Amino acid sequence: MDYYQTMTQKAAEGVTSLAAEARKAEKALAAVDDRIEHARQDVERRKAALDRHRGRSTEKLAKSTSAFQEWQGRLRRLEREKHSAEEALALLTSDVKPQAAAARDAARKALRQALAAAAREVKVETCEPAMAEHFDAAVAEHDGFLAARARLFREHDVSPPSGGAPVARCARLDAKSLHRRLTGAPWLEFTSKPPPKPKPKPDVQQAAATAATAAEAARGRP
């Protein structure tokens, strides 16, 4: 079973448009971030221009009255431009970006819900029934072993010892999470990570040979 392909087919109808909306919202938010950065740089440029102009006040005042009046007019214009740039930056950061972020989050949430619904449908319709069949096969192996053992002992007219039933082992099964309902079959959960790979066992024969060689060499020393 190719679960990825099955989920993709289940989600094909609704997910395509939702994925496009999520990408569109993501790009819109990125565009707002770029605009905020440009606006921030614009504010810094206008602050620097205003500071430079203020530094020329003494020069213009000493030159002439008309020069100083011209300086004052440019000062007021630079202050207005700086104030407008600051207002634009504040509007982008306080209003525009939160709205774009909320739209992005809503689009991603809708996409996530659609994908989850497709995966849940495949889980219920395909994966869980297949897993149940495999567990049924494991139970049949268990019962077959016990039936054969009982027959073996019965044919020799002796009773089998207590215990000895085969145990199903898997490092991915969490035996502590066995769940039971008042009705229906119990179930186990899987651990979230695959089991660690076993460490290679040391070669006992090779180690013994190496030790014997070392002992022989030691005896041969003067």
C-alpha cells in the first residue's frame, strides 16, 4: 500500500486550492515584511537628512536672513517627511502585518485540517484494518503453537508445564499503554521513535585468539 499516493488522491479535490491560498498568504506576509524593512530604512534616511540639515542652522543664520528662512522652510518639510515615514512604518507594523499574519495562519490552518482529514480517512479505511489483520495473524500463530504443544504432550500422556506461551515482542510497541474498553478489543500504541540499532557483539573467538597470541609472545620474551 502506497499510503502517500492514497492520501494525495483523497486530498486532491480540496487541498489544491487551499495550498494555493496558503502559498499566496505566505507571499503576502513576506511582501509586508519587505515593505516594513524598506519603510524602516526610509525612516532612518529621513532622520539622517533632518539631522544634517539641523547642523547647518548656524551657517545659514550667519549667511543671511533669506538663507535662514529658506533653511527653516526645508526644516519643516523634512520634519513632515520624517513624520509621514514614521506613521507609515507604524501602520505597517501595528495593522498591516498582523492582518497578513492572521490571514496566513488561517490559510495554513485550513490546509492542515484538510490534510489531516485525508490522512484520517486513509487511516480508518485502510491502515487500521490492515494492521488488525496482521495482529489477527499473530494471534493465530500464538494459538497454533499452543495447540501443537498441547497435542504433543497429550500424545505422550503427560500434562504440559504451566506457562510457556509464546510472547509477541516488538521494540516499537509500548506495553505500558495497553488500553481497554468495556466493549470491543483492547489496543496498544507504538512508540514515537524506532528502536536503536543493536551494538555489534564482540567476536569472542577472535578476542581469545588475540589474547593467546599476546600470551605466547610474552612467554617468548627474555
